[in-house]
Amino acid sequence: MAVLVIADHDNASLKDSTQKTVTAAKALSGDVDVLVAGQGVDAVAAEAAKIEGVRKVLVAESDALGKQIAEAVTAAVLPLAANYDAILIPATASGKNYAPRIAAKLDVAPISEIIEVVSPDTFVRPIYAGNALETVQSSDAKKVITVRATAFKAAGEGGSAAIEKVDAGAGAPKTRFVSDEIVKSDRPELAAAKIVVSGGRAMGSAEEFQRVIEPLADKLGAAVGASRAAVDAGYAPNDYQVGQTGKVVAPQLYVAIGISGAIQHLAGMKDSKVIVAINKDADAPIFQVADYGLVADYKTAVPELMDALTAAGR
Amino acid sequence: MKVLVPVKRVIDSNVKARVKPDQTGVDLANVKMSMNPFCEIAVEEAVRMKEKGVADEIVAVSIGPVQAQETIRTALAMGADRGVLIQTDTDVEPLEVAKLLKAVIEQEAPGLVLMGKQAIDGDNNAVGQMLAALLDWPQATFASKVEVSGQTVKVTREVDGGLQTLELDLPAVVTADLRLNEPRYASLPNIMKAKKKPIDVKAPADYGVDVAGHLKVLKVTEPPKRTAGVKVENAAELVAKLKTEAGVL
Ligand SMILES: Cc1cc2nc3c(=O)[nH]c(=O)nc-3n(C[C@H](O)[C@H](O)[C@H](O)COP(=O)(O)OP(=O)(O)OC[C@H]3O[C@@H](n4cnc5c(N)ncnc54)[C@H](O)[C@@H]3O)c2cc1C
Ligand SMILES: Nc1ncnc2c1ncn2[C@@H]1O[C@H](COP(=O)(O)O)[C@@H](O)[C@H]1O
């Protein structure tokens, strides 16, 4: 049995959801290859080759792959599929976009966002916003699976896999890339950060969100997240959304400020190691999952928290 | 242009799902059910296209139990023109849903399929992509803006680092994200009018699709419970606890 992992990257560097997906893949098989599909991805392929336990790294390059267009990724993967019993893909926005397309072309049932490998054909995945965990057994000979990265430890370094070019496939003849607006940030990436500070509707404006949340995140070396309400209102960019239908995070420390703790928000952060909530409503549901709750107006609590952190040497 | 909108009946998004004690699934008896919120957004987008003269007919399709008629009625009350219910009590998996939708689309020949990115019960996020694959149509998932012009559609998508805009040849499949629009509430007169709009009732066998599926649910369990911790008095106490007790600073 062999497994293909499709790497998560931005053409410049490998994202650690790849190493985490490799760990899930190793629970299926000892023969794990990684496909880097992109454009100008030499550095990414070199990083992937260093992942411990990877047999070889396949590289497919084209403009359409550089933009992660689903049709193009599918066309690159299909000719390789015959060599593998399972294809594992990090459950990022990009992976979720093409994984089901690959599965449908192979006539298999995709298995979304697994959090555990029970056996090579049985997996656990959250459903209903994480309020239930489903154990499913697949009867497909070939499996297409997306992996919730936060549920697996990253595979270590120390490998030296061979790198091999493969055909890029037919591209995406019916789809044209127009433009993108990628938010550049020096902060750690939300999905991989050790600390996340998130703001909610209570911020009231984009200016206030920046004034309150960002300095605190900077002080903690944290990534910034947001509730849907804050994103919908334009206080924070869309890719900050944490939750059932946004990003799933599981940092060492999650700080929720002015967030009520709706089911859909909890789905994205309740596996964090330590949760802190600052909310002026003592009955806010967020306190039911918070390890440390501070019932206070953030307007006074956050400056005090900044001072206390300074005093503690942060 | 004809627009086809697949809509799913799911647990209402305000209800917390509870696992059945026998671990066979989630308890849906006497639970409020609604149209999947992402499908509502897709219907709204289709109705706006019709209002702008871009679309001339909207067909809402649902696969589910007899009660899924209500979900189609909701779409009709929002402005869809007619419905197709593929009635089955089986919990149809995404691959078979996509195969059934493909069969409907081959009969209906829409110029665009607008659907939700994800159903909030199974959280699969799969049917749109699978449908596009089976039809060999282009796809644009997680849409926050959709503009049809002539034979193409321009879609802004919510991606990992921000936004991506693609232009697809029609026909195409587009899946809606939260920020595409804010769905309307159907007015009472429109709810009344919707009662007279036609719904075709079919069975999976009418389309020659076997809905047995490839996945077997062995059990459904409750996730580990997180319990409430302590309330701290002030920021200084919080920092002290995070440092010494939790060890995360
Ligand atoms: C289909 C669907 C998908 C969804 N997906 C997501 C998702 O992925 N992620 C997500 O987050 N949500 C999601 N939601 C939305 C979710 O249901 C909630 O509406 C949302 O999380 C609420 O955001 P909030 O907590 O910021 O706002 P609110 O619920 O309005 O809470 C604001 C909180 O701030 C507190 N507050 C106000 N002023 C202050 C102050 N001065 N100081 C301190 N506290 C203050 C209030 O007490 C309140 O608790 C989804 C909903 C649906 C229907
Ligand atoms: N049983 C169904 N009937 C109609 N449409 C469905 C059904 N299941 C899924 N869909 C459509 O597919 C979208 C994504 O669902 P899923 O891939 O199951 O998360 C939904 O928002 C619907 O538009």
C-alpha cells in the first residue's frame, strides 16, 4: 500500500499542514510520497524532501498549478493515482477545493477532515460543527481524504527523498486566473500559530479591531483571528475567520476577546490547549469552554493585560 | 439563462446537535430543521440574478425525505420558479448526490449551478466540486462575489491567504461562501404564491443512480467535553495564572 500526500504551499515555502498530513499518511502506509504541484517550487520540493519518512517527492509545474486551480491540480494528480491506495490532502481552503474533484473523477467517496486514522480503511471525522464525531469505514479500493492538520503532530526532519518531475497535465482550459488579493503579514500563520488572539463583534470597527487586537497579538507573538461577525462587518479580512466554516486552530493559547462563543465559533477553536475569554457578559457561552475567564469590558481589560504582560517581561 | 440551485434540508444552525445514546447518529427527532444556510445564500444569489435579468428561470433541487418539500418551498418563496424533489429516506452521500444532480442537469441544461459550499450537518464541503468533476465543468468554490457576463462568470473566492478571482466559461458550478450576500426573508404573499409553484417528485431510481454509498458509519460519538475553568479577577491574575499554572507564556 502506498500513499500520496499533496503538499500545501504558496509556491515559496511549504506549510506545516503538509508535515502533519504526512503523519496521518504514515498511519496508513510506510510508503509515503509527496506531490508538490505549483509553479517555481524548487524550494518547496527541497523542503518536502527533508520530511522524515517520505519516499520521494514528485513535482508538477504550470501556471495554473501555481494558482492551485482545481481542474489543473486534478489533471496533474489523476495520472499518478494508479500508483496509490490513498491520496491525503491537508484540509485547507485549497485542498478542500480540489480533493472532492479528484475523488469524483476516481468514482470514490471523499472523506473530509479526518482527525484520526483508526485503520487503513476507518477514520474519525467531526460532523455537525464538531458536536459529534463520526467513525466511518470506506469500501473504496482507493481513498481520497482531507486531513485536519491540527489533529496530527508534524512529521520531523531528517529525510532525503529523491525529487522527480512529473507531467503537469492538461491545466484548466475552461478557467482563467484573473487576480488575487493575498494579505501579507509578518505574524505567524493562523493555522499553525502557538498563540492566537481573536476579536469579535464587540470591536465595533476595523480601526478598533486593529487598535485593540493587533498590539496584543504583537506582544504575544500571536496570529490574529476573528469571529464571523467581525469578518462579516469588515473588521478583519475573510481568512481570519475561525470556526466551523472558517479555519480550525488548536494553539497552545487562544485568547477570545468580545466573542460570545457560538457553536460555529467553538468548532474552530475548542481543541486549543488553553482558552482565555474576555467578555463583559458573565453568561456568554465562551466561558463554558474557557480555562480562564475574565468578565470585563475589553476597553479596560486589554490595556491592563498589556501592562501585566509588560510587567511579566513580555 | 437557467440557474439550478441544489438545496439541502438540515438541522437548524441555531440548534446544538446531540448524539444518540446508542451511538448510531445524531438525534433529529423533534429538532428544528431548515434550509442549509449556504444553500439559502445560493438561492438568494440566483434570485438577485433573476431580478437583474441575468437569469430567467431558477430551479431548486433537493434530495431527501418527503419533508425536503418544505425546503424547496422555502426556495420557491424566496423567488425560485419550480422545484424537483428526489425523494429518499437514505442519507445519500456526496458522490451519489452529485450523480443525481448530474442526471437532473443533463435534463434541465442550466447555464449555471449555484449551491452551498458546505452542508452544516455532514460538513463535507464536497458536492459542488464533485458535480463539476462529473460534468467536466469548471468550478469556483467559496464565492464571495459572482458576476455573469455573456458566456463567462467572474467569481471572487475566499482562499487561504485572502481572495482569488477566476473567470470561468459557462456552464459552471459555483459554491457560495458566507459573504456572498445576506439572504432575504420570504414575504407572506410570496410564501402564499410559492404554494402554487410546481414541484416534481422523483426517486433516485428514476435517474438510474444507486444511493447505497461507499461509506459505512460504524459509530457516532460525543467529542471529549471541555469544562469551564475559573474566572479571574483581573488581568494581572490572568497573566500570573497563564505563566505559572498553565505554563503557556
Ligand atoms: C452557516 C453558519 C456558519 C457560521 N460559521 C461561523 C464560523 O466559522 N466562525 C464564527 O465565528 N462564526 C460562525 N457563524 C456565526 C456564529 O453563529 C455567530 O453569529 C458568531 O460567531 C458571532 O460572533 P461574535 O461572537 O463576534 O458576535 P456576538 O455573538 O454578537 O458576540 C459579541 C460578544 O461581545 C461581547 N461584548 C460586547 N461588548 C463588549 C465589551 N466592550 N467588552 C467585552 N465584551 C463585549 C458581548 O457580551 C458578546 O458576547 C456561522 C453561522 C452560520 C449560520
Ligand atoms: N441532499 C442534498 N440535496 C440537495 N443538495 C444537496 C444535498 N446535499 C448537498 N447538497 C448541495 O451541496 C452543497 C454542499 O454540501 P456538502 O458537500 O454535503 O457539504 C449544499 O450546500 C447543497 O447545495
